[in-house]
Amino acid sequence: MHIPVLQTSRLTLRPFVADDAAALFAYASAPEFSQYVEYSSPTTLTETRDFLEHVLLPGNPDVFSWAVCRHDQSDVIGTVQVSRDVPDAVTVYYDISHTLYGRGYTTEALQAVLRWCLVCLPEVQHFYGDTVVSNIGSRRVLEKCGFVFYKSERVQWEKFSGPVELVFYQADRKTLEAAPWNVFHHL
């Protein structure tokens, strides 16, 4: 399926291109960013290019990835990804440069992608997301988008010596269709 360009009042979400590696490296290599993600931060531009090529560039028909950019600049400031795990469910993933935390960009971007899912993936009935328990900002993003907490779990990430506590959230199609941010529910 084609990944379309999505527009919000402040953001453009577009498919990734190979030239996004430098901007992605600029924010993903920061320690403030990497503390909340499972994978180790890239230490070189080459590692970032490999990650971009194997994870974010279009190719897998069940994974949809968007580069998040502000209207006033073309550099990538974040990512939103949707992975269809089974035909009727997706998991959402998102990140934003730590220099832009607290400005609402992540919520705005995720809401745009969720609206796209509701229109373009009609078979999807269940939406899931997770984050590190201490990442209050990420938890708020999910909650503002209509997700509710349903469990926590301690997991082991290779990059840390001890376990990490994750919190898991879920939403169903009806809840998201009726959400106040979903402009389509008024049509």
C-alpha cells in the first residue's frame, strides 16, 4: 500500500527517503532520546542509514512509516510507524527529537496517522502502543489519542543490564472514531 503524505496544522508526515539519514541521526543519537527506545542509538551515520534502509523505508506491506517534519523546515524531527501484526490489529510506534518534547508534535502526528488508519485500514479494529513506564510524555501522547492502559510488564532490553518496565495501552476502532480529534467523526 502506498504511504501518502499527511498534513496537519503544523506538520507534514511523508514517506522516508534515503536522504533523511543525517536528520534522523541528529536526534536519534542523543542520550535523552535513546533512554526510552529498545534499540541502541546509532553511533555513526552509516548505522543510521542501515536502520533507515531496513526499518523505515517502504517495503514491508504491513508496516507504514512516516517521517515527521515541521512545515517551516524539511528536516525530519520524528517518526510515526504503524505495524499490522494481525489483520485486525496494529501497533503504533512514534518518536520525536528530545529538543521538541512538550510541544504537542507527537500527539498531532500520531492523531494524523490514526485518522489515516481509520479510513485506509477498515479491517483494523484494535490499536496498541507501549512505552517505558517512566516516559510520562509518551504515556500522555497515547492517552490524548484515546488509548487506555491495560497492563505493565518487565522486559529485558539488550542495551540495559536490568529489566525495563513497560506499560501497554490499547484502543478500539469505535473509541478512535468517536474521539474529539478525529475530524471524520463529524461527517
